[in-house]
Amino acid sequence: MKTYRDILKWGDKREFELDEGTKKLIIEKLGYSESDFKQKHLAGDHPIQLKKTSDIDAEILKQFTSIVGEENISTLDSERASHSYGKSYPELLALRLEQIPSPPDAVLYPRTDKEIIEILAICQKNKIAITPYGGNSSVTGGLKTPLGGISLDLTKHINQIIEINETDFTTTVQAGMFGPAFEEYLNNYGSKYSCGHFPQSFEYSTVGGWVAAKSAGQASTGYGKIEHMVLSLKIITPTGVIQTKTYPASAQGWDIAQIFIGSEGSLGIITEITMKIRKYRPDNTDYASFIFKDFASAVTAMRICMQKGIGKPHLFRISDPEETEIAFKTKGFEGSFSDKFLNTIGYKSGSRCLMFVAVEGHKDYTKQVISLIKKVVKKSSAFSLGSKPTKKWLNQRYTSAYMREPLMDLGIMTDTLETAVMWSDLLPLWEAVRKYLKKREKTVVMVHISHVYENGANLYFTFLSPMKKGEEQKEYTAYHKGIIETILSHKGSLSHHHGVGRILAPWMEKELGKESLQLMQAIKNHIDPKGIMNPGNTLGLKP
Ligand SMILES: Cc1cc2nc3c(=O)[nH]c(=O)nc-3n(C[C@H](O)[C@H](O)[C@H](O)COP(=O)(O)OP(=O)(O)OC[C@H]3O[C@@H](n4cnc5c(N)ncnc54)[C@H](O)[C@@H]3O)c2cc1C
């Protein structure tokens, strides 16, 4: 029988063990002892049993069944529970507390666009809420179903590549295709291609989810965020099907596709995406890594690289001093001969910062960009660490996603928040948010920059802090509110790439302004007049 733990776990359902380096960190910085690692706090290991039964009308259920077939509809507790939440910290906490107050009434796995159109018509007629469901990696409460209704899971059937055009360098893909299957298909097709989009959730997120939540991958500095990659979309909405056309660019008034990118299921169901592809040539990728004496000089070097016209790296990343020290500690570098050497020559622990760079493309291009970056960063007294640290980082890139379960088993709050900021405001914002986060005792705060532009960059905050047992939800809500307010009052955006969902919705009016939110609401009212699409405050929109 499925347990709450089965559905809260990230990806691979095996239990993930913390490595010795991380255990050492938890003991030293968070005040844990060896014996604490033997217990599991709020393990969520009971069988799922929903208090709320499915409210769906028997006649309507019959109609849905006749559309998708018996094998593609479920009202089982386990299915409804696994479609109730995404993967944000408060949602995982709720699952550990075995709280699922408003699951969907049914889960549907449509096979075709035609079926989706028919399902939408029934929902529209009967005012049934409908929540599109991709990889289930949302970290904004975007998959919650506060009004019940149906969860429309696209991953079972709507998951194929429709076309690859080697002349135009485009692919058309169905929304429910997962990242690895998409990339593998492209890598092996014709002259070999890549999608160029690798969020940390890559293994368990879908192309449709990337578009709906406006995501960013690790190579975004070179290739752009998902909104820079999409050329056209097909969206099934309650008022009809919208299929935008594919052009390299156009000036036909508003860009309609962009209205749906980041719409988080609130306007319709994205079923097909035509997007750019690029050549897959991993052998050409050139890597570099550097250490800087402090965060300010690393940020300056990064900014100059972006503004100098020397070509863009694809992966471009700086860890702040605390993230750098934690990487050194957990990877066993702390206290080594190289560590002592770096400290002796002025790269002191506590202020030094790591930078990772990778450039993709033609061999001549990658070599040239890396060599120009080396020249620029040397002026900020960066010390070159060669290519290995970046390659190592890339090899374990997806691992930290699995660490949340063992950390939460210890009663540790483990969450991330991210923002975008102009260069002039970046350091004050970094300092202010760190200061706020550090107000909590025994809190580890790691910050990095990983999506970089000519005009600014993102800041990504990861924090670990022991929770008072029994007070987890209350403590988190208050702490999280303070972080968002500190970000906004220091000129950071509400989100750079996680999206808004329901968790950040309360700040949308403050962030966008009343008039802008009203404009979004007017579009919503036009396209979804009965308010059935992912209702319940997604993006701050009212049904
Ligand atoms: C460990 C971890 C790491 C992450 N790393 C990153 C990262 O590096 N970069 C990043 O940008 N994000 C990251 N995220 C957030 C998340 O992975 C992204 O938002 C991702 O784009 C969601 O894709 P999904 O397929 O899982 O969508 P889901 O979580 O299933 O859905 C997300 C939202 O989009 C809607 N939706 C999904 N599919 C469709 C569709 N076809 N049509 C209309 N609406 C739809 C849903 O209703 C929901 O509101 C991370 C999350 C986790 C848990």
C-alpha cells in the first residue's frame, strides 16, 4: 500500500543517504549529534488514507470514463493523494504531517488533444476545477487542488516528439514529455541535437511544466530561459484552441505565446511546444573554474564578462563565501594541502568564492570564450583551478535534490528562494537577505548566482535550519514571509524562475501593481470565464 512517504520523495524512490561530509556539516553547524541520525522525524510512513472522499458526480465520472477509457481515470486515494501537492517545502511538510485536506476528486490521463477538448467542455459545463499536471516538481504550490475537481496528468500519453526540423533547428514536442527522454531523443536524432534546457529538476520535470512555470536551466546564460527558446505553442483553453505560428521573429502586435508562458495552468492546457534546438557536441565544451578573494570581486568579474562582448558562457555560476566553504567542507577539501596553499596566498576561507564556467558550441568558439574570460577574471585577481571542479560539479548536479528527504527526516527546514536583480542592487540585496536569514539561530545560508545577463543576474538562496518540533508549519510561514519581504524591499523580483503559484501569489499585486494584475485578470476572465483553470489564487488570479 502506498504511504505518504512514497509520494513525497523526490524522483527515484530509493532512500537516499547523506554523505559523511554533509553529516559533519550538520553536526558542526546545526548542533546535531551522531545519535540524531538514527531517528526519522515525521517520516510519513503510514498508508495513505484520505479523509475527503471523491465528490465527483457518478454521471460525470461516466462521461470522463467514456472519453479516456477505464484505465486512464482513477479515484483511488493513492492517485488522488499523489496529485494533491508539488514539491515545495510546506507541501512536503504537509505530506509528512499526513494532511491532505483537498485532493482532486479524480485523476485523468488523456491520450489526445481531442480528449482534452472534450474533458474541458464537461468541466466548463459543470464548473469543475481542472489542474494540469506535469512532472510534479512545482515548488510554488501550483499543483494544489484547493477546489478539488480533476488533475489532468499529461505524462502518461501526451509525451512524444512530433517533429524535428534539421533545417530550421526546431522541434515540436508534446507537453508531458520528461526532460531525459526529450534530450536523449534529440541527442540521437540525425546530426545530433540538444534541448539546451537543464533545470536541476530535469530528471523529473516535463517540457510543458518548464513552459507553464517559466523555468531556467543551468545553461541559461548561453541559451536563455525557456521563454527565449519557445517559438510557438498549442494551448487548449475553455474558450477554444489557440495555436500560434512558428516564425523566427515577428511584429504582429502582442506575442500571444508569451501570454501562456508562465501561465501556470491558469489559462489552459499547453499540449504542444515548438522550440529551438542546438547542436549536441559535448566534446567541444570547454570548462574553467576560478577562486576569488571575495564575493564583490567575483560579481564584478562576472558582470564585466557579460558586458564586454567576449561571447557568453553557457554555465556561469558563482558561489558566495558560505556556499564555497560548505562545498569545500562536504567534499573533503577543507584542511587539504591545496586548501592551506590557497589560504596562504590570500584566498581565505570565509571570504573566498568559487566560479564555474562552461562554454558550448564550435571548438574555436569555446576555446576563445574561455581564454577571454580567463583574461577578464585575472584582473579581479582570480586564481585558476582548472577545469576539474566545474566538471565535478556538473557530474553531481542532480544529486542535491535527493538530500531534502534525509534532511527533513532530521527536522531540518530545507528550502530555496530565488530572485532576479540588477547589477547595481545585487550586493545590497545579497547582504540584506543573508542578514535576515541568519537571524535564525544555527542557520546555514548558501547563495549562488547561476543565471546571468548583461544587466543583472539571479540570486539563489538555500537555507538549512533546525525546526522546533511541532512548530514547523508556523515557523516556516513566518520566516518565509520575512524573506520575501526583504527581497522585495531590496529591489529583487518575486521570482526569476520558480514561478509564483499559490505560495507567492499574495505578493503579486505589490510586485506588479494593481493595473497590471487587473490586466492579467481580464485575460483570465476572457479565456476562462467560469474560472475552472487551476483555480484558487494561482498567480494571484481570482476565479
Ligand atoms: C529539486 C528541484 C529542483 C528544481 N530546479 C529548478 C531549476 O533549476 N530551474 C527551474 O526553473 N525550476 C526548478 N524547479 C522547479 C520546477 O522543477 C519547475 O518549475 C518545472 O518547470 C516544473 O515542471 P513540471 O513538469 O514538474 O511541472 P509541474 O510541477 O507538474 O507543474 C508546474 C505548474 O505548471 C502547470 N502545468 C504543468 N504542465 C502544464 C501544461 N502542459 N499546461 C499548462 N499548465 C501546466 C501546473 O498546473 C503547475 O501550476 C525545481 C524543483 C525541484 C523540486
